[in-house]
Amino acid sequence: MRLSRRIEPFDHPDWIFELKLDGFRALAYLDNGKGDLVSRNRNTFAGFRNLAAEIAEGFLGTNGILDGEIVSLDSRGRPQFEDLMFRRGELFFIAFDAVFLNGEDLRTLPLIERKRRLKAVVPDRSHDFRLRYHSHVERHGRALYKLACERDLEGIVAKRRDGLYETSKTGWLKIKNPDYSQKEGREELFEAVREPRSSMR
């Protein structure tokens, strides 16, 4: 599922709203205790093999494909993108959708039903696993956006509660915090990561 941008937050009874996570979007492919994390370009995240294995360990289903975000969380549970880039901090995969579960294709089910099934295969936070479920709020997008801005988070994502999982369409809306502090210096951060690699050639 692709995202498009919207400037202003909104309230609507037919939509749900989630905090936008500052990390790497990925699909988690899980099958009988084994896992891989795959990027939007269909490349396996080789640097996150240990995380993929821990996700598979915590997964409560037999097999599945989960959509979510790889993040590094600080002690307050806030994503830290620089820590993620340099593989520091506590790494997690936070799942917000399920594409397949236990051999069943869920793409034609409404989002709210997919999330219900997803929650059933993700361990609760009392267990020390790297797989987490991304919760949402109903209808009150403005209040969640205000909270995200007050806490210096990246923003929110709006999704139709009855929406299908259609990769050919842009069905989700990202509404970004214009004052998000971690967006500063992002290009320099990517350059800092590229340089050590180029110097090794």
C-alpha cells in the first residue's frame, strides 16, 4: 500500500488514524519460525537478519506476510532514525497490517478486520519480543495529530477502515508534522552512512 500526502488533519467516522513511524517500511515474511524483512523495492534487508529471526520467534501464527515499519525506539518508546541508520538502540518491527495469515489471503478484507486478525498473532508487550502491533484511534484524526506534534513525532497516517489492501492504489494518507526535529540534517545523515561503504571499495 502506497501513501499520498495531505496537509491538514481531519476527523471522520469512516477512517482510522495511526502515528506515523520514522523508520524503514518493510514486509515481514514469516513461515514456521523463520523470517525475512523485505523492502519496498523487494530487496531483503540483510542487515536486519537477527531482527527478522526474533520477529519470527514472537509471531503467534504459522505463516504470514505483515506490513509494518522497522524502528529503533528510545527509552520513551519514540523512534530515533539516526539510531536506526547506525543499528543502535532497541530495534523492533511494528506491524500495522496483515496481507496473508495462516495460508489465507487477507487483501480483500476490510482494513479493520485485517488489523483484528493481525493483533491476534502479535504477542502483547509483556513478552520481550521484537514484534509489536501498531494501534490506532477511530475517527479523531485531529486530536492524534495534535498529540504527535506536541510530542515531536513525525505525524500521522489516515486509512479508511473499510479499505482493501490494493497495491495499485494510493489508499493511505500521511499527514506530517512540519516542525518534526529529526527531519533536519536527514540528507547529511544518509551521506554519512554512504561514505564508509564507498571508502571500502
